[in-house]
Amino acid sequence: MSTATGPRYRQTLFQLRIYPIAIVLGLATGALASAFIWAVFALKNALWQRQDWVYSHWLIFAICTTGGLLVGLLNHLSQAQQASAHDLEEVFEDVENIESKALPRASDVLRRAALGVTSLGFGGPLGPEAPLIEIASQMSARMASVLRLARFEAVQISVAGALGALFGAPLAIATDETIHVNGVRAKVQRLVRLGPELIAGFSAFIVFKQLLPTSGLHTFESTISQVTDLIGLSLFWIVATSLLVGISIQSLQKTIPTVRLMTVKYLPGGSIVAGLISGIVLGIGGMTNEMVLFSGHHEIQELLNSDHNWKFLLGILLLKVVVLIACLAGGWFGGQIFPMAFIGVSMALAVGDLTATANLLMLAGAGFVAAVTVGLKKPLLSLILGLLLFPQDVWLALIVASAVATVFLHQSDIKPAQTH
């Protein structure tokens, strides 16, 4: 072997060794995701599905308030006083800065995991993706040196595994929007890394389905929706609904950090009081309508199962917004994909009722994609989620809604030129 081919051969072997490492990380992430979701389900079943309890409004209030108090205590123990909300945006930011930040202590990671389980199990209007991604990224960051990988590389593989396990699809390609890469070489390296990430997602999903076979996401359907083509529904209403949902979600995204900052800065009593008050707000919301509890995934299907009028839909929408803001401001930990999707679907169905639209499922899908696109600022990820969760009959509407929301994002990010 020549001196020129020797280093090249060793480099090829080093690049190939990442694939079995990705399988190992994927399997570990799948097991971790199973343990986390199992803990959430166990707590939810213990609190919300007991046969010996009569679920009066006051019991719902007591559960939510207790959850808020526990959230406050866990944040107090973790000294988590940062102004940013404990949501998916915070987690993605931590992932992007994993190389430059010191890793937290293992005890702090366990407290954050407990915070995620508590937030979701006690009825918080949030999803499991944020806590799961954080736990997986912290696990892989600690394993990086043993695996002889860069910390960021190991974290990206585990994030792909977490998304693959949770959503049952190889979403690694969609997470490319969370990484800011400049230059041709960096982009090529990013494309090369997609292979291991896809493998990790597939491996994690296999483990997750083996350990929790009934815990996957279900696709949405509606018996009250008539199948029509896009022209029959009216392209105008798809575009108008997407813009309306986009504007609303963007306003919500601007409101959450402001309220969180004011809560941390001005509310006396710190994390404990903030958690307690947010639990009280959630409890009042749950007493008013139980559909505002939890992430919104199953609740979206409940909306699609019944022919609600626009007044009910706008009311439930506003109530969901209030409890979502209160919980994120109070320190509850979870993702906002399905809460925002619930808001988008509610608004879309309200438009459908006002316009007497026959194909409510198509309109709901457009609201779903537009809300998640603007909320996460990740158009590709949002569209793929929509395609996974809605039937093929409405895919064209999802694509249109994605395009409209993406253009809206682009235009809203453009800063006006300064005059001299």
C-alpha cells in the first residue's frame, strides 16, 4: 500500500465506523425514548384514568394545581430561572451550542427529565419532543468521547434518533434547518452526516415500537368532512386560512418570551410561585373545557369528530392560548408542536364553519401545517409531519399551506432598509 493510499484508506475506515456507532446511539435513544414516554403514560394513567375517582371540575383543578406546584419545586431545585421558556426552541438552541457550553451535572439532567414527566403527566398543554431531545442530546454528549466523535456530531445523531422514535419517521433530513452551515464544504459534510442520522432514527423507532407498540402517533381522519378537490374547496380559503393562522402563531411566539421574562423578573416568590399560579390557570382552563389539557394530538381528533360551530372553536382556541402561555411562563417543560397545531386546526375549522366548507379535513390540515411552520420556523419538518398525519386526499392543500407559511416567514423576517 502506497503512502498516499494509506491515509486515504484509514480516513475511509473512520468515516464508515460512524454507521455502527449510529446504530448503537439509535438503539440507546430508542430505549431512552421508551423509558421517558412510559413514565409519562404511567403518571397520566395514575392521575387521569383511575376508576375509583369521580373527575369533578374541582378534582381537575386540584391535579393541575398540584402539577404546577411540583413544576415550581423542580425548577427551584434546578435553579432554572432563565428568562427563556422551557420549550422546543430552548432545546434546539442548546443543541446548536452543545460544543461551547459546559455539560450540566447528571443530577440536573435527571431533574429536567423529572420536570418533563411532571409537566406532561399533570396535564400540561405541551408535547414530549422537547424533553426527549434534551435528554437524548445530554446522553450522547457524554458518550461522544468514548465513541470518538465530536460532541456535536454525536448529539445530532441522537436528536435524529429521538425524532425517529417519537414520530415514527426519518426526520433527520428535516432537522437540517436547525443547523446554520456556511460554505460548500460544510454543506457537503452535513449531507454526508444524514446517512448515520437516518440510520439512528430507524434504529430508535424499531426499539420504541418493540417496547411501546401502542404509543405511536395516529393519523387524523374525519367522518363529517366531504372529499373535494382543492378548487372545489376554494384555493382562496386555503391561502387565507394559512395567512391568518401564521399571523396568529407569530403573535403567540412573540408573546410567550415576553410573559416568561416578566414572570421571572417581577413575580415575587420565584419558581415555586410561578409554577403554582400557572397550575391554577391550567386548572381553571381544564374546568372550563378538558380539551385544553395535554398536548393537543388526541384533542385535534376530537375536534374533527364533531361538527363544532365557530363560536366554540374560537373559544377553545383562546383558552388553549391562555393556558399555553401561562404554563410556559410558569416553567412547565415541553414542546409546542401539537399545542400550536391544535390552535391552527381550531382556527381553520372556525373558518370552515363560517364559510360552510365541506372538506374540513383539508382546511384543518392547512391550519396544522401553517401553525407548525411559523411556530417552529422549520418548513420542511412541518410539512413532513403534516404528510405523515393527514391522508393523501389533502396533501395538495398541505403543500399550498406550507408554501404560503414559508413565504410569510420570509417576508416577516425581512428588516426594512434604514434611511440615512
